[in-house]
Amino acid sequence: MALAVAVAVSITTTGCRRYEPCPDEGPRPEGLTSQDLAGIYSDSGRLITLNSDGTLSTIGWPEDRDGEPGDSERQIGVGTWQLTDEAEEFGFPVALSFDEISDLRDSGSSGGTYSSGLYVSGSREEPHLYEFVGDPDNCRINTFRRP
């Protein structure tokens, strides 16, 4: 009995409280390729275009402007993307590297890139991209789907 109480206290104090996936969260579709993933995805007016040549463009995303002022809804980003090996330590199945984000970054003049990423779930035929907003234990997810 004491062991069960200790485990319960340990779980509730460490933040490990989720036992089931959040809605829209899920495993990467088996056999997913870059060609399967290429396309246009949207979420509440924001657009992400993953081109089959590995380039990307976004409108209204990423929202994280590193504290910079400006309107993220009008923000335009360009860069590259790749479907990563699930065993990579980068952490995102879909790695994004922005060369330019309007009014924020331009790797041509400032050097470097802004890296981010998205998770992928669904199926090979209908994949969707998602990101956690804040603490993943709170199950707040932005989901990008093909129109």
C-alpha cells in the first residue's frame, strides 16, 4: 500500500499525468515519405506550404517572433523542410529551417537560420501537421490540415 501511495505522489508531483494522447496527436504514419507530406496545410487562416523540392513558405506562422513587435498574421516565411528520421535527436519529425521571416529574420544579411519543427500524424494519404502550444500535458494543439 505504501508503495502505491508513493508512486501516485511521484506521478502527480512530476507532471507525468497524461496517459492517453491528446486529440490530433498520434504516431507518424507508417511508411510516410516526403512526397506524401508535400502540400498546403492550413490552420485558422495560417498557411504552410511544403514543396516537393524541400522548400517551404508560410503565411502567419511561425507565431513566435522572439519578442519582436509586428503582426504575425501578415508574416511571411521562406526556407527549407525535411522529413527526419524518427531516431534523430532533433525532436521533430518535420524539421523546418527559415532563411527569411518578414520583418524579423533574413539570413542573407544577418546570417543563420531560425529552426523549428512540427509533428505529423494521420495517414500517408491524409497526413496532418501539429504543434503543441505551451506545456504538452495541457493538450493545447494547433493542427494544420490540407484544405
